[in-house]
Amino acid sequence: MREALSLSLSEWQNYLQSIGEAKYRARQIFSWIHEKLIFHPAEFSNIPKPLRDLLQKNFLWPQITLIRQVQDEKGVTKFLFKSEKKVFEAVFLPFPNRISACISVQSGCSLDCTFCATGKMQFFGNLSVQEILWQVYFMQKAFKKKITNVVFMGMGEPFFNYENSLKAADILNAKEGQNIGARHITLSTSGVLPGIQKFIEEKRNYSLALSVHAATEKKRKKLMDIESRYPLSNIITYLENNRSKIRSNGLTFEYILIANENMEKDDAKALAQLAKKVNAKINLIPLNTNYHSYQRPSEQEIIHFQNLLRNEGVLAFNRKSPGLKIQGACGMLAAEINHD
Ligand code: SF4
């Protein structure tokens, strides 16, 4: 049985035509689900009762349980959900000028970046489109606030769940649904080259964040196992050769700052060179975890590294890692419950 939230507008049209219903009903149903965020067909008041009953019977409607939520003093809230055997987390991030949702695409992660809590938990597999969208819709309903930005930066690697991640992004972007602008939807990859190629060849307009974390092969291999599979140098070459296909301001480098690991002058130089090649902005993220005795740098060290990059002619922003106190900041999502 198909999951109701996972159908695009055109899939609803095809389904309704296949059962002899009028095509315009698709827009009504899509709007109930993705615009009004109502997930009970019985409440679809402009849909005839026999069709409402059919929708209830023929589709899987969300059965996702909220296990826990924690909030810090700034309103940043982390949610832990469970759907069948899969657990996953999402973070609600209220900023003065926008409301962001950081969402997961997998339950756990098949990769194991050495600084990341998600890679240490058990991997339960890909999330469905319905499970991905649920996170945004649940938070919007819970806070009664319009979510303006969505970042696919929670648990998992979006390009290892490419079809579901992109379909969820398309549904969030749909004008008949939440109509979140493509620039306000960011997919973050650890560097899965085939996924990056597909994303660019398909001319996707969403923002793309590439987790760099170290600009040289040796240091990156130490931090990210993906480097052995898809070396950063190959990704940069591909991006360089396809610069014209990347939307301006569409590419960001994410760079975790780890004291005494990736913050030397040479690191800044190498990082700046790569950023210039592909016209990327840089987000600096001070380390939030403490695996392998890694240490978060001091404010002074962060500013120093930022200045090194500035001297190399690139702009780097210090992301303040909201959610640190509630284990909801970058690299901290680990769905800590007992799985039975
Ligand atoms: S940083 Fe991202 S890709 Fe790496 S282990 Fe964590 S969730 Fe997976």
C-alpha cells in the first residue's frame, strides 16, 4: 500500500484517473495534505464521502510516534520520532528572520564520520518521503509557525536516499503545498559524487551544501570514511567543470572546526583554494561532540581561522550551532532510546 504523503500532485492525478474520478480532485487532496496539513481523509470536507473512505482504506496514513522532545531557552527544539522500527530526529530552529527545520533522511547513517554521533548509532535504513515530510509538517503544526527554510542536515546522507530526499524537497517546494522556495531548501552531502552529478545534471535548483571538513586527502580521510570512496579532489574537478550549471550562491562548504586537527594556516589556504575554484561560500561549524578526544576550538581560535580564510580572499561564516545544550546541534543527533 502506498503512503499518502509520498504522492506528488501528478501521482494523485494518475491515481484518481485510474479509479474514474475527476482529475481536479487531485489538487484538492494534495492541498488538504500538503497545504492544510490534515492527514485524516474524514476531514476532507470538499471530497465526497465514498472517495474519502477509499482514500482511508487504500493508503497508509502517517503512524509516526513522538518519543521525546527537548527545548532550550531559545526555543530550539529537538524531536525524536519512531516509525515502525525506524527512529529519527528533527530540530526546530527559530531565528529572528526565519524558521528553519533541520530534518533527517535516514534512520542513523551508513557512514561513520569520526566526529558525528549519528554514525555511531545503529543504522535502520532510509526514510520514506512520508517520514521525511512528516518532520517538517509535525513541527509546523506543533508551533503554529510557518517553516520558511528546510535543511536536509539531520541524520543520514541525502544522496544515499536520493529519490526520496528529492521527492520530499519537490513536494515542499510545490506551490499547491507549502511552497517553500528552492533557495530555502538545502541538501547537505558528505560528498557522494554520483548523487552530486545527478543533482546537477537534473538542474535541481535547491541549495547544495558539501561537507568538506578537511581540504587535504590525508586529513579528510581521518575524519570522513567517504573520502576513500569519493575523493574530494574528484568532486571539486567535477564541480569546476560544471560551474555554469550551479545556481549562483547555490553552493556552500560546511567545515567542522576541530582544535589541533584542521585549523592550521595550511588548512585555511587549501580550503580557500577549493572554495575559489567552485565559487563556494564557507560555513564554519565549531565541533559539538567530543569523540576521539577531539576538542572544540576557543572563540579566539575560531576568529583566527576565519581571518586566515579572509586573508585568502574568501568569506566564511561562523555558524553558532544552535541546539548545543539539547544535543540538537550539528553532528549530535543520535536518537538515544532503547530499540525493542
Ligand atoms: S556527518 Fe552526516 S554523513 Fe557523516 S556520519 Fe554524520 S550523518 Fe552520516
